[in-house]
Amino acid sequence: MNNRKVLLLSLLWAVFVLMFMSIDSPIHDSYNRVDSSWFYMAGKAWMNGLQPYVDFTDSKGPLLWLIYAVGYLLAPHSYVGVYWLSCLFYAGIFYYDFKLARLFLDDRHSLMATLLMTFPYFWQWFHYEVRAEDYSMLFVTLSLYELFRLLYCDGKERPGLLRPSLLLGGSFMALVLIKYSIAIMQGSIILCFLYYSVRERSSFTKPIKWLIAGASAVALPFACYFVITGTFSDFLQEYIINTFSTVTPTSDGMLKSYYKEFIAAIHVPSKLTMLLIIIYGAWLLGKQLKKYRHVPMFVGVMFYLLSTMHNFLYYYCICAPFALYIIVSSLQMLANPLRSRAFAVVLLIVCFWSVYENMRDDFPLGRVTTWVDSSDKDNFEIVSNIMAGTPNPKLLNLYGFEYGFGIEQETLPAGKYWSYQNGMTPDMEKGHLELLKNRVADFIIVYDERKCIKKGIKRDDIVDKGYKLCYEWDHISMSNKRVHTVVYQKL
């Protein structure tokens, strides 16, 4: 099957699957967002002239914001533009899944393996909305393919070192500019590549130079932008230093804290299942390899271990590509044509059943479809209508995340720390509170009033700053907690 046909099929499959599995698709409403609304707001702010890491910030890289900026330009008041960009990224992911599977299987079984990868990518235990991990997976699957092609292809199929060096270096920098913790994980792939280069080609300096060249090609446009705008130091401070501070333990040491979280992780069924799938799949795949048998295990386990820090379930989404190990190994056991046909039928049934299950009203994705009425949708629209009365309103999410309430208007961040990040440093929290003190915001949303009260800020404190309470309601939050949300408007 030629590359063009594989790309086309991958794109069609991505458009179909993401229509149901992505909360950004046209059949889903704009409420009940967290990360995607945060990144969208950052992209929108950038396209409206605000400076990244100066006028707004978050613990993510500029490439991710640029993706959402393009999504905003495609659809200024919805996530539909982001949906189409997600389709392109997932088309690339499925394409490299096929290419990876094709190293071990024929075309038909490789296509089956690609379809089956839909399940680990959108496993409900880990995946609710499209996040930084989703966009990063394209560069992870590309890196895996370039490495495995070197290690496990023979003769003319095996490439030289130039192409994989450039692509691995470029992928590494792309991941740095999306979420640098994932770039650290991808370092395990680069280590295996360098080991192969020294052992098989007796070459180390050239691959290193080419890796740097690939990384530099991706980094250069962003470096130029930050240097020209005079914000390079802000980029380093906010994205590198402050982000590291927000995820670094303060009481326990790094290793001790990491060990505690790893032990906690393997006691959670979903996380343990992911680890067992990686280990068992790598073992099955390694059994049939003639050399470098331990590479699949090493890379997969390294990704898992580095995902464990801080234990948010969605962190493990980046481990999903390694489910290909067990899928490929299973399909190799189905060489018998009769078994293969039966497997294809079962695959189709499971595919459509999975889509149906995801769209049920009692699942998160099903609850935000356009045909489902809910009080969350009603409250979202009421807040949007209130904001519509103020041109280009500035928003402060006081001690709360960005939930996308201003997407239907040209709402922009009230300042650098317009939303509250987990693990904020004292200086960051001070900057957050100064937006209230200086009456910068046109609207203040207190998503969980109890959290605000625990921080010592009550309703009267906000009213005394020159704001009026214009709407409030009780509801169940996305984390399944009952919260009381209050919206304030500047007088």
C-alpha cells in the first residue's frame, strides 16, 4: 500500500473517530473544558496582540499555543478549528502506526493494527479532551518509527543516519516546545539511536551534529520571535523555571516523592493495566526479534515511569502508542485466514460499540453533545450572554482554572496569571491576586467558592474592589465534586 493511500485512509479515519471521540468536534458543545479551553485562550490572546509569557502564561510551550492560535483563526468562537487540526495530527499518528506495524506485518494486518490503536488513544480511563499529550503523540510515533526502521529493517529498507538524526532532533525540539517533560521521555529513543549509531555504524559525532541541526531548525523561528520581541528571558522564566517549580516537590526530595507516586500508581487498576500492557507487549515483540530485543521494553517502560510524576491520569495518554506492541504481536498469531476474517468482524463490532459507549449520556463526552440538554449548558450560555454586553472583556479566574466561559466572545486574559496553575509559586500567586487588587478584569469567575474562601478571600473582599455579583449556581464539577460558582462584573 503506497504512502499516499495510507495517509488518505488515516485522515478519513481520524475525521470519523474524532467526530465522536474529540470534545472539540462540531457535535459537541463548548462547555465543560479545562486544558483545551486554557490553550485556546492562550492562542487567542497571542493572535490578538498579547505577548506570550508576558501578558499571559501557563506551564506549556509556544508550539502548543501556536496550534491553538491557528484553531482560533479557523473558528474564532468555537473549538471546531482545533478539531480539524486534531484530525491532521491524528492522521499523522495513524500513518506512523501503520508504518510501524508494517515493519512486522503485511498491509492488511497493519491496517487492522492501526484501527485497533483507536482504543488505547481514546481509552476513557485516561482521555477526556484533546490535550498536549495528543499533539505530542505525532512526534513520539514518528520517533519510534525512525528508530525501529533502523534497528529491525535489513538491506535497502534500512536508511542512513542523516534522515533519522534530523527527524529525531526535530521531534525532540517540537516536544520541548509543547511540553518539555515529554521531550525528556523521547530522550530514551534518542539514547537507543545513539547506541545503535556507535555499535553498528561506529559513528557518534555526525549523528549528534545532525540531531542538533534538526532541533535547531524547529527552535529557530521561536527563538527569533522571542529575541526580536525582547521576551526570551520571560520565556525561560515562565516556561522553564516556574514550570519546573510548580511540579517539583518542596517537602520530600525528588526521588522520594517520585517513589511514593510510583507505588501509588501501580495500586490504581487503570495505571497498572497500562504498565502490564507495555511490559507484556514488549516481551511478546522482543521474543521474535533477532537483535535489540530489549529496546521496545526499555523505551516503553521509560515513558511510563516518567509519566508517573504527579499521577494525573491523562499524563499516561502519552504511553498509548506502546499498545502497538501487544496489538502487533497478537495479530502475528492470527496468520490463519479464517481466524483473520473472524478477527476483522470482531474488530468492526468493537469499534462501533466503543463509539456508542463514548457517546452515551452518562459518559463525559456524551454529556456535552449538542443534542443533550443540561443545566451545565444553560449556565454556560447565561454567563456567555452576560459577558456579551462588554466589548473585549478581560477575564480573571480567581483561584480557578480556565474553563472556556468566554469563548463565544472576544474575551482575553486579564493578565499573565489570569488563571490559577497547580503548584503556583508565591510570586506567581502574588501576581494572580494583583489582578484583583488593581481591578484589571472586567469579569471574575470563582469556579469553586470554597477554594477561594480557604485562601482567605470572601465575597465582600471582591465586592469591595468594585465588583458586583451578577450570577451564581451550584453544580457538579468535572472532577465529580459539588461546587458553587460565582461570576462578578466590574462596576
